[in-house]
Amino acid sequence: MPSIDECLRTVERGPPAKGLSRAYLKRVVQRAADELRAEITAGRYAFDADRASLAAEVAARAGRAIAADEPVMKPLVNATGVVLHTNLGRAILAEPAIEAVEQAARSAVNLEFDLETGERGDRDSIVESELCALTGAEAATVVNNNAAAVLLVLNTLAMGREVIVSRGELIEIGGSFRIPDVMARSGARLREVGTTNRTHRNDYVNAIGPDTALLMKVHPSNYRIVGFTSEVRLEELAAIGRDRGIDVVEDLGAGALIDLARFGLPREPLVADSIAAGAALVTFSGDKLLGGPQAGLIAGRRSLMAKLKANPLKRALRCDKLTLAALEATLRIYLRSGDVVDEVPTLRLMRRTPGELRPIAERARQIIAERLAGEFKLEVTETVSEIGSGSLPAEGLPSVAVTITHPAISPNEIAAMFRRARIIGRVSGDAFHLDMRTIEDPAAFAVNFKSQ
Ligand SMILES: *Cc1c(COP(=O)(O)O)cnc(C)c1O
């Protein structure tokens, strides 16, 4: 084999090396040489070649590797129908939020700088007044995600003390967020009360003692308890707490800012309702129903917010300027737009009806059929899509899909084929489905097939 340096010199003479660092080229050449050596050892390469042609072969492979090298994170076509797909990055940002991120990325900003006094400012003040206006809360703050918001609230207000939670609300959201585990990490002690299906007023009352720091309610986002059930409503819990001087906090999860029922969608709890019902603090996600960037929002009483801000954990969990830029722009849509549902993509996608989706499915079917050779069978069918991320779990939304089958290729193999074209659908029954709820422009299918 020629030496790495020899191969490197061959690569450096060629056009693929232009503008690339020596360290990077060396790594690529090393990998190409290792690969070739392994092939020669395995007898899969005619090794009577001379050193110069082996060096040329390594250089050619390195050139191909450079051409194929791209970032790990790439844009995908989400044809799962799941509007808030955690594995695919949840909410798509609204256009003004995208512009705000770009601007903040390009420039210095008044992240923690008071333009009037020239003194140090508070990054929370960027979105605090908007959050207060939208929720009716006295004060608000923002951290990295809702899990962080719950952790910060419990650690600040209940470390070393008890937090009373109904057994029906000890949920796991998936991706390792479990209320008992977050509680343990926060340093608070979980005091479970009631049963899985029924928890009563007296269960809370009897559990309250000198060590009780908080009463907590958790929205069971991704499942429902139905049948013989009973829970203590937030208003009632707040009244119990008020009598005994104990605060009630609520983890809402998705937390809607506007009433979705107004748009024909299933109702999700409103943050404003929880504040009005007496929650001292409410935590919710920025990238679920709100449709903004990943963030954990905390709204509630000013005196408690001051304690959260004084906790060193707050510094560790804070958001950067890009997140705050996107969040502010998204909240401004809620405050100012005449048609929030149309401007926030998450809400826009949720509201689409099968009637609107059908022509998109027809067009998508056409585009894909033109690009699939062989005996693929494509049909436009009715389906049901999920919102995802524990929002509106029980209620699927009626949708329309392009369903693809093949007599000799399994649905899983078809799914893999589409994944290579960066189109993510879902396998259901004996077919591969492309759900149009999350597709606004069917031309996306054309672009991706070309790059296959
Ligand atoms: C989604 C959810 C969380 C976690 O929120 P992230 O923003 O994903 O960290 C916590 N609690 C509830 C009730 C949720 O639905």
C-alpha cells in the first residue's frame, strides 16, 4: 500500500480538496485507505495493481467520500401525519419566528441589556409580558424545556419536602420523562395519594402534614383514564391549598394558549384556565400546541417566580437568544394576528380537513407513481392521524393518505426505500402510508425522489 502521505498528496492535487483542511482530508484518506486495505486482505481487490494506481484508487474513494459527506441532521419530509413528532423535531416554526432566529443569529441583540439605561437586563423580560398577557399570570419565566420547568419548580419550592400527587397522574411522557423520577432528581419527596382511577378530596386533605410543600396536578397528556373515574379538579385543589397555606402547581404539558374547540378541534386545557382556577404556577412546553421552539414555560405568581430566578439551576436551564427570538416572535403572533391558527403551522396542520387533504393526496399519488417503477400499487385512502407529543391523545384526526403496496416488497421495505429518499411515513396493516396531514406541498415528494 502507498503511504497515507502519498495518497494525501494525490488527493490534494485534485479539485475535491479545494478549501478543505489538511486534518479533515487526512481523516478521509485514512478511512479510504483502511477500506481498500480491508478489501485487498479479503481478496476482493486485484492487488497486482502498482502503488501509484492504488494511491489513485484511494484518492478516488476519498473524493467520493468528500462529495457524499453531509451534516448528520437534515431536512426530512414528515408524512407520518403526526403534527408534533418528537423524533422529527416537533413544531415547525412560523415564518416570523424563523426570521427572528436568523436575525438573532446574525447580530448582537439586547438579550440581557436594557436599551434605556444601558444597564444589564433580564433575558426573561423579552417574553414575560407577552406570556402574562396570554395566560393572565402575574409573572413568567422560560427554561430549556418543560421537563426542566418541572424540575426547577420542584427543586425550588419543595427540595427535601413532600409534594402530593394523585396516583392517576404519575405519568410517563416517553423519552424518559416520568413524574416520580423527575421528582426524585429535584430533591422533593413524592407523596402519592388516591388510586389509579379514582382520587378524592379527602385523599389530599388527609395526606397534608407539616412536611407538605406543594400540591401538584399533572395533565395525563398521552393517555386517558375512562370508566369508573374521579379526580379532584384544580379549583377544588386550590381551595384546599388556600385553606392550609399550601401552593398548587400544575404541569400542563401541551398547554394551549387559545381554545382549540373554537376551530372544531378537540379541547385541550388552556393555561389561562389553570391560572384562573388558582394554580400558583403552571408549566408547559414551547414546542407542543403552542407551536414554537423547544422551551419550558412557567407562568404564575410573582413571588414564586422570584424564587425560581434565584435558584442556580435556573442559570443551568436557561434558553439562548435563538430560542427566545423564536418564542417572542411566536407569542407576538398569538397577541397580534387576526388568524393565529393560519399563521402558526402546528395549528394550521391540525385544522386541515379530509376535504382539503384529498386533492393534495391525489397530486402526491401522481408524483410518486411517476417515480416508482414496477408493480407498486398506489391508492388514496382515508386514515386517522395523531397530533403527537401527548396532545389530544384519544382523538385522532380524520385524514387522507397515499397508501403504497407491492406484491413482492414488504411494507417495511417500502418504508426503508422512502427513508432513503428522506420521506418518513408509517407502516400500518399491510401497507405503507403517507399521511397528508403533515404535507402542505406535494412537490416535496418530487424533490426527494430525485435525490435518491
Ligand atoms: C410533554 C410533557 C412534559 C415534557 O415536556 P418537554 O417539553 O418535552 O420537556 C412534561 N409533562 C407533561 C405533562 C407533558 O405532556
